[in-house]
Amino acid sequence: MKLAPWRARGSFAVVKAALLALALAACQDAAVSRALGAECTSDHECDDVCATGGAWPEGMCTLSCMSDTDCPSEAACITDQGGICAYRCQTDMNCRFLGPAYACKQTDQVMVCRGD
């Protein structure tokens, strides 16, 4: 049975929409920005703070915090550098989007992505 041309185009649109939704969902795990996750060497490259040193290979943009409510939902507030947000994780694979030097480690009773 041959599909009418308008039905074939409609099916293609559905497939395109499904592929776009999958691509967007995959990218959400690796969302880095000047607020959280982008590489940096100084604060002026970030919205707030550039965390540097062994725990933050290549530097990482982050936000100052006093509690988890000051951080994006995918991050936790840890005591490093007076209180900064770090990505939460369960395994090392959760941290790979930050680079090969990052791993999932316990800090302040929470698992976060960091270097050292």
C-alpha cells in the first residue's frame, strides 16, 4: 500500500521531532555554562567564580553558595573555596562531560564531580 504524499511527509516530521527530542535529552547531561561547568582560568571568564587548583583541573566556572538551594538542581553546595556549587554524581561516567581528569568523589557527605 502506497502512502499519500502528505502522509509520508507527516511521518518524516514525526521522526525528525523524535530525533530532536532525543538529541536534546542527551545534551542535558553535559550542560556546561559560564555559571557552572565551563573551563576557566580566572573569575572574569565566569558568571561568578572560577574554581582552580587540583580539585578543579583546567579550572571550572561555578557559583558561590551557602546551601544547596543556591545551586542549580544538578549541583550541590560544598565547602571548597568558601562554598561553591559542584555537579552531583553517582559514578565517574557522570563526570566525563567535564573532561577525563574529573571523577565522582565524596565531598562534604555528597558525591560530586572533581579532580583530586
